[in-house]
Amino acid sequence: MMMLQGDDAGGGTLGGSFKPEAIDEALVHLNLGLKLTPQDLSIHQGRLHVLEVSGRYLQMSAALDESCSTYRGKEVPDAWLAYSIDLMSLRQYNAGLEFMKVLDKHYPDNPDIIGNIGAFLSSLKRENEAIPYLERAAKMAPNDPINAWDLGRAYDYSGKTASADTWYKKGISLMTDADQKKQSLCLYADFMDRRLGDRVQACDLEKQNCAEDEQTACRSSTNPARTN
């Protein structure tokens, strides 16, 4: 069947899915399997996968809570964290936030979990709530480029330009993946143009790191730099 679903960014997707009764039956079998072999990670993951592909995102948190209370293998919490990437890419920010709060309950003081809570809050445009989580994550994992970059972005969106500049630069300095660094430098160039008003350096940075259609600071040197 086809499924039309909205997301938390104001958009939506249309794609293939499964009949509700088929999903319900699959979950019955998965739950029975978990009763028989509660330490089989693949069944826990299978249940989360079925809920995800059927668009039952909010039910994923309840299933995760049960799985966290049951499964004790060495693969967690990393095995659970993988689903946060899916929920972020699907722009299911509210479901992702609830998912991460469950993980925080079972695995407190984990910088990846705390940072993801901040990232979902920021995606929901709740930067004032996101910043304390991201600050905490950056302090706990000072060499993590993602936490530093996300903190810079939250400061940027909340209008704290100086702090944003500091943390953007720190995040970039910690990046070791060449593609990630190039993409981040392209985004930083936009920040330089948009917030710092430095169009000349922003254009130079765009020429080195952005595709031609992304070189907004270079399009017209006669236009005044953006301030918002």
C-alpha cells in the first residue's frame, strides 16, 4: 500500500508501506520471539524496524523502553543510537526527541545521547532548550566535532553570533573526514556572509568548498551582505 506521512519540518513524503493488519501480525510474532529469546538483539531491532517502516514512530519509544529494560548486550546503546539517524533524516524530530529521552533514562551521562537530544530540540527550533544539552555534550566529549558544530548551529539560530563563530570553528578544527569538513566549511561561509558580514572571505571560502549553485556570497559583490 501507499502511505502519505507528514514530518516535523512542514513537509511530507509519499511512499510504499504495508497494510496495518500485516504490521500488527508481524509485531505479534516479534513480541512472542522476544519472550522466548529476550537477549536476541536482532529481534529487538526487527521490532523497531517494523515500527519505523510503518510510520509508527511514536510507538518506537515504548518499544525501545522495553528493549532497554530487557537487553543487556555489549552492543548497546550504540545499536539503539543508530535509529536516531533514521528519525533525523526522516525529519521526525518529536519522535526522535522522545526516543532519545528513553535512552537518556537508561544510559545517563552519555555524550552522544545528550548531544542528540540537543540536536532534535534544535531541529524543532527550540534552541534555548537545546543549548544546555549541547553545552553539556561538548564538555563531556571535547574532541567530538559533531557536538561542537551542533552547539555552534544552536547559538547561530538563537542569534548569539560570537559564540556561534567560536563553536563552528572548533567543530571544523576537529573534523578529520575530508568530505564532512568541506561541507561544513561551505556552511560556515554562509554564516560569515549572513552573520559576520564578511562577504569577501565568505566568497573565497565558497569557491574552495561549495558547488557553484551554492556560492551565494559570490553571486553579486555589489549587493550588500545579508544581516539576517
